[in-house]
Amino acid sequence: MGAEAGNGKTETRRCNEARLASLYEEYYDKIARYVYVRIGTKTEAEDLAGEVFLKALESLKSYKERGIPMQAWLFRIAHNLVVDHLRKASKRKTVPIDTVQIESDANVVTLAEKNIELERVNRAMEQLTREQKEVLGLRFFGGLTSKEAGSILNKSDGAIREMQRAAIAKLRKLLVTDY
Amino acid sequence: MANNFDKTLDECIDRINRGESLESCLADYPEYVGQLEPLLQAMLQTKEAYSFAPSASAKRVARQRFSTALERLEQRRREKQPLFTRVFARPLVWTTAAVVLLILAAGFFGMRPMLYPTGPVPNPEGNFVFLISDDVNAISDFESLNVSISKIGLLPGGDSERWVEFEPEVKQVDLTLVPGDETQEIWRGNVPEGQYTKVFIYVSDVEGILADGETNVKLPSGKLQIYKPFEVTGGEVTNFVYDVTVVKAGESGKYILKPQVDQSGADHKPSKGKAKDK
């Protein structure tokens, strides 16, 4: 690539684009898992995870690292896309279909057990409040700190800590009683 | 008190997210073991249950869309700059342009046997071979998938915006016949030696028949461009494989044709050798 004198803004923008590209490999998976926890369909979670990076590219000119790293900013975008998706989904009747891919005969039993466990955990998660699911999604699957999760959900770290404790306690109770 | 416990739980969640074990967290807070352990077990159980790996093809398609969007941004940025700024604000460009002009002039006056008034022409003894291949994704959904290619373009390195363009000799390829390592040669001839950075094919039409033997499918046509540096050198034949793939677009039932940068690229054989498969 040829060198460009370019003004400061263009160079900053290019740096941010490079940073965003470098986050893709690791954070696509994390974001897909976070979205999956929130919306419950794997294929749609994969599609939305891709949308997050495209949206981030469009919004890069408004990104400034004010105490929130780019990784956390990606989850804010994911959160907003999920909210949007859930709002649209509630207006139409859909039946999510996730195909189970069997890679080899040897994995069939393990896969079946995994699916049963996933259904169990899913049932428990469904009984949490929307906010509790958001907090656990960001903390468990996004790997964000309480402070970063708080900045996305507009809550203090203290509020996040309290919510996560209550959410995990409820989740634990549900998992124990659903055996 | 509750506040202290919340902070401890919070810290343990951070530590487990960073890869530490449950046991190491509990060992640091013996006074809270009874309360901490069941909650952290629930956390691990939940993470384990949701530990699905997104499909490789979905990730690849998303990455390709992202790369394409990045390339478009860069292209638009370059187009926006006025010619004055582009030329006069970059002294290095002047030097590079002068060197390139000198080389081109030397080539024009004596070192090239042919001129290319309308672009490179086919030649069985040429130094460059262009091949098409198909990276297997959704191709097994098809009985046949005919891609019509009307133009090929190569962008020389440096600051040149002047593409080397030519028409393929073989204008249509059935992608079901070139899966994986299989290739189809669609042009052979001479192109100027040197470094190239980008390659495009212009797809004028895509028509397929699904494996049910009945359903006709039409895909969007257009320019498929990749950033893939390679070199055409003297005394060798450069074989460039341009890999495309067809993927299903979510649950819409539609298909998309995509270039595959990772699977595309050039290799070299001594002159007068046959083109080899990828």
C-alpha cells in the first residue's frame, strides 16, 4: 500500500479499521455466543454477529475510546442489534429451526447429552428477566468487566454486580430444581 | 457485607473469564467458599452449555463481507481526494511516477516486442495463465452452476490505477466441475511483467440448477475483486487461480457468489511448461 500524507482524521480512521479487523477472529465467536444466548437461534446469531462488524465499520467515525475499549463497543452494537431483532421478532410469528450437525457417529451420544443440557440451561435462562440475561450474556460470553457491561447497559458497576449475583443465584436454583 | 460478597463474586467471574480455575478463586476466599462455589459452578455450567462454535462457513462469509466493505471504504477514500491533493501533496508519488514512466518508456521503445493497444491477447506460449476454481461450500446443492465471465482485470503495483484487462477465452465455467483443487483454465497469454496487487473478474451472468434437477436459480452478477499480491516474472509462466465459492445467504433461500481470497493465488513454472492445477 502506498504511503499517504493524509490528514490526521484519515490516519486515525485507518488505525481504527485495522484494530477492528484484528478483533474479528476472536470476537466474532464471542459475539455470536452472546447473541445466541439472547435470541436463541444459532443461524441468526451467526448472521447478527457478522452484522455487528459491518455496523461497527459504518460507525467507526463516531467511535472514540473514552474509557471503553473497542471490544466492549462491539458488544454495545451487538446489544442494540439484538434489541432491534427481538422487537421485530415479537411482531411476527417465527419458528426457529436449528439443525443439529452430526460430525461423526462417535459423537452422537455426546451431542445428544450436550443438547439435553443446553435445553435445560435454556429453560432456566428463559426464566430470568431481560436485564439479567443481558448482564450474564455480557459477563459470561462477552468476557466484559462489570464496568464495561455497565457502560453498555447504562448502569453503575455496583448495580451490575448486584444484578449478576441475583441472576446467578436464580439460575443456580432453577438448574438444581430442573433435574 | 453483601457488597463485599458481590465484589468477590465479580472478581472471581473476571478471573474465570481470563482462564483461571474455579479452585484457585475459592482458595483465595475461604470465608466465602460455601456461597461462591455453587454460583461459580452455575456460571461454568452455563458457559459450557452455550459453548457452540459458530459454523466455519458462516464466519467465512461474514469475514468476506467485512473485507469487501473495508476495500470499498478505501476505494471511496481514494476517489474522494481531489487530483490536486493526490498529486501535489505527496512528493513520493512524483518520484515513483517518474520511475514508472521511465520503465514504461524503456519498454515502449525497445524492450517489448508487442504493444497492447487493446489489452493483452491470448497466446499459447504466454507468460500468464488464469484459472478458475471453486471452494466447496454450498456447491453440492447444485446440479450445475454456470458462471459467465466477461472480463478479467489485474492491477499493477505502485500507484498505477490502470488495470490490465482482457477477455477470457473460455467465457463460461460450470463451478460444479471445479471443486476443491480442480481448476479450469480460461485464459493464457502475455501480460506485462511485474508486481500486481488486485484481481477482478466481471461476472455477467450466473445460472444454476439445484440438485433436485428442477429448480432454476439466478445469482446476482457483478464485479468480484480481491486483494492478492503476486508477481509475473520473466522466464516463467505464472498460473493465477481465482477461487470463487457459492454460499447460502442465511435462511432466505438465496445464494451468493463470493471470491475466496485465501484460496486464490499464483504459482510459477518455468516457461514452456503446462499449466498445473492448484
